[in-house]
Amino acid sequence: MTPHGPRAMVRTGRCIGCGGCVAQAGGSTAAMRMDASGRLRPTGSHAWDRAAATVVAQTCPFSSVVPDEDRLSDTLFPEARSHDAATGRYVAAYVGHVVEGAYRQDGSSGGLVSWMATELLRTGRVDAVAHVHACEDPAASGRLFEYRLSRTESAVRGGAGSRYYPVEMSHVLRTMLAEPGRYAVVGIPCFIKAVQLMRRRHPALRERIVHTLGLFCGHMKSARFAESLAWQMGANAEDMQHVDFRRKHPDRAANQYHAQIALRDGRTLGRDWWPLVDGDWGAGFFMDDACNLCDDVMAETADVSFGDAWVEPYSSDWQGHNVVVVRTPALDAMLRDARDQGRIAVDPVDADFVAGTQAAGLRQRREGLSYRLARRSDAPPKRVPPDAHIATPERRRIYRLRAAISRWSHRMFRLARFTRVRGLYLCWARAALTTYHAFAYRRGRLGALLNRFGPG
């Protein structure tokens, strides 16, 4: 098979915008830029695109020739002897939260992601953590969030929270290629897979990236989702200074999201997700095209992965709880030691429990993916086989509608921005969501929807 360059990956909807190909571009002028739909994409000369074909073939998470998550995990985690189709390889799994400090209060769920990243830094296991931070000056950078290397505990804690916004790793990966040190990387499944593939190709990264922390993922949103929040709160997108997608409150269950935006004039606006025209995560508004080709919900190639505990009694607790899947004995020992010291509160669970917390995401990435693969001929090989009849007729209609909403949300928002008529998007989105709910919840499942509102 002839390898494809970055342009072909973008054109065929297989680029997720991780920035790995740009990070390996050497002295070229390749860069990551926002496209018209608010998705980060690689740009560069035709000469670079041709030269990068081998890089893409070997390190792009959606390449047709790279090892899948099972094969990568077999090599990465030989001591993780347990295996489940949902979680991948694992040493242990837990549900719980951080007790010490303000980690739980500042995080979107139980605070364990920021806690572990900080603990790796505090104990000297790493010198820096690559993770997502809010941009200090969005007007200048053109982005609300970006990857950054944090070298202090306070800097790591400053990156707490969920970011439903496109980011890319090219800058931090270039730094890690150039500067010796011990690094940890926090990322969604496809980003962690890209990191692991780059570690296979670059001995320097294999030595320097010593820990990977994965985040369970429902799908990647484009930047237009944040803009839509601003529109629906009566603000201009260009006036946004910061977005908190999941703000906690004692009167609101953890799975009842509330978004808050800070404007440059000092005002703060907030709105619950549920009344938003695009507030149902499962409908797929602004989903990246590549997400429809992904079969990894739980970051199966990460040393340790974290998600939200979307089952009762945890989903009703406004403070939030994490589910954790650990794949290395060293990090499992770190968690158990902290638990014994009373610094965190975690209880062991099995793979079925973890899968239950992500039931909707797993159905979309397994049954739904199998159906979607059967409807296209240019998809990369995945761990589920194409099967046009795997789902019931009702589920197949939902998958088709979800894909249409994903595709048309980008187009309608682009049209609304171009014409400066917000109602073009907002009226369309309201009608699309009403149609989706009529199909997805017409059998009295609205209560189940509210109970499983979180992504994945």
C-alpha cells in the first residue's frame, strides 16, 4: 500500500490533528492551523507533504499500516496479564477520588488525573508533564487551549479540568525531541497512540517519555462548540477569555453539566448543557471526522487511564468520581500506597464495572463503528469487522443520524459565521436535536438519557 501524506489523511477524514507529523517535520515550515470548521490540521508545502508520507505511515494513529491497540499493548505492558475487550490490558482498576488538597474540587471529576501527574513530578519520576492549559491570551493565539510542558506542581494543577476543544502536541513533542529529560504525557486515546508510535520510531522519545496518562474519550469537538456556547449565552465568540465546560455545584449532579465562560470585559456567563441546542453529547455535534473511525474509548495504550464514573451512586455525587485502569505495576503501587496513606480514596473494581461506566461510548465505538465501516471503502483496518447488519434497524438509523449531525454541524456553523446570521445554525441545530431525540429516546428512555448524560 502506498503511504499517504498529511494532505491525504486530512482529505479522507482520517486526521485527528494531533500534530505528530508536524513535530517530526525538522526544519520545514509545516505547522498546525485551524481550518474553516475550527479543527486543527497540518499545513505545509507539497514537498513536505510528500516527504512526510513515511512519517504518517509509521506514526499516525489512523494510518492503515500501524499496529492496532492490542498489538501495541502486548509490547508495552507485558506485566498486565488481565485483558478485556473494553479496557484492553490492565493490572488493576479502581473507582474513587482524591482526598488531599483541592484536586477533586478543581477537577471535572474525582481529581485523580491532576493528582497523578503532580505526584509523578513531586516524587522525581518525571521532570515535566505535557498536558493541556488554557491560553493566557486567546485573542493573540487564536485558540482557547493549548498543550504546554509544566515543570512545577502548581503549573500541573493549573491545567485541571475537561477541555472539549481541539489541541495539538507539535510544540511539546518538538521540545521533547530536542531536550533531554523525563516526560509524562497526558492525552486522549488517539494522541497517546500517536505518542507510543513516535516512541517506536525515535529512540530519544522512547527514553524520554517515561509515563503516559490517558483520558477516556467520547469524541473530539471542534472549536466551534465553544463558540456556540458563547452565542447561546448572548456573547460574541471573539470576546471569550476562558471556558469552563464542566463547572461543579452542590445542587447539581456530576452528570448534569454546567458551562461557564469568562469574557474579556470581566463578565461571567453560565448555562446548563441540557437546554443548549447542541448540548446532548451523544448527538455528535462538531465531532471530528476521524472519531468515526476510532475503536479506543479507554486509551488502551496508556500506562494508566482515567474516566468518569457514569454509574450510580457515583454519577449523582456532584463532587465527581474517577474510574482508573492501571497497566503498569509501578503506577498501581503508587495508587495503593497513596490509598493506604489516606491521600486518595479508591476501591478496586472489575473490567465489567469500568465498561458499564462507558456503555454509550463503547456501543458507538464498537457496534456503531462496525456498521460505519461497512458503509465506506476507504477506512483503515480496525479491530471490529465491517458488518452492515450488526445493529437493529433502529440503532442503524441512530448511527446514520448521528453521522449526519456531525457532518452538517460543521457546515451550518460555517455558513452562520460567514453570513453573520447565528439563527442559521441555531435553528438548524434545534431541529436536528429534536429529530435525534425522537429516534433515540422515543421509547421512554429520556430518564436513561439524563442518567447517562456525560460523554462516553
